[in-house]
Amino acid sequence: MVITPLLVIFMLVVFILLFLFLNTVDKRKWLTFLISLVLTPIAYFYLFYPFINIVANYHHQKYFNSEAWTENPALRYEMIDQTISSDTLIGMPKNKIETLLGPYEWLSWDEAKKAHNENKWNYGLGIEPGAFTNKRECVEITFKDDKVVALNQYEEKISYENEEK
């Protein structure tokens, strides 16, 4: 375990809160201090830390891997940030994109043509973990002259088929 300043601060906060709470139960300072000292790691690692992990919206970042992209579509959100920032796919032709990412999942709608735009492919990236997540991540790949010119990441509200409106 890596001891960081944030860990120390959070442990101190938990210790102080436990000490103040136990001080209302028993006025013996030495006993309250001893119990707080023993209960602080337990309260921190079994109550406070899991709660922070549930509420915080943090996930691991991974490098783009074509095999992982096709085999595990629910975890694509882990690869997309690095893929966009490094311009990994920019300039690739459609057939190469289809080989790397698989066939597009859906096409963007073009209001001007009133039809699907064959030059805007969309892929679902999965749902980022978190307690209050109500949107799923998606990416739109834009082609011009059969080459990738842009990747646009966006969020889409999660809806279920049986959900009443």
C-alpha cells in the first residue's frame, strides 16, 4: 500500500470523527483514544474507502488494443481517451477501421439528407462505473474521402425497452 498525503489526511479525519463520537459514549480519554486508534483503519478501509470508490467516477486507462476492443465492448471506455489523444485512428481507411474495430454498430443520422450518413460510424463504449451513472459512452468516427478525419466522444442517456415514459 502506498501512503500518500491524501490517505493520511483522510485517516486523520476518520480518526477525529471516531474520537469525537466515542468521546460522547465514554469520558475516559485514554480508552477513547485507544479504541479510536484501533477502529480507524477498520472504519477507513471497510466504510469510508468503499464509499469513495462507489461515488467517484474513476476508471483505468488502457492503450488501444484491437482484440480487446472486439472481445469486450463493455470496457471500450478504458481505451478511448488514449486513442483520441494519440490520433491512433486518424488517417486510416474504412476497411482498416472495420478490421480493427469491427463493423460499425450504427450510423449517424443526417437531417439534410433524411438518411443515415455512411461517413459517420458509431460504436458503443460501455458504461463507466459509478453510483450515479445514467449515461453510456459512445464514439463517432467521421470519414472524409474514405479516411478517418475525426473521433468524437459523446454520452447518450441509458434507456431500457421496458421503461415507461
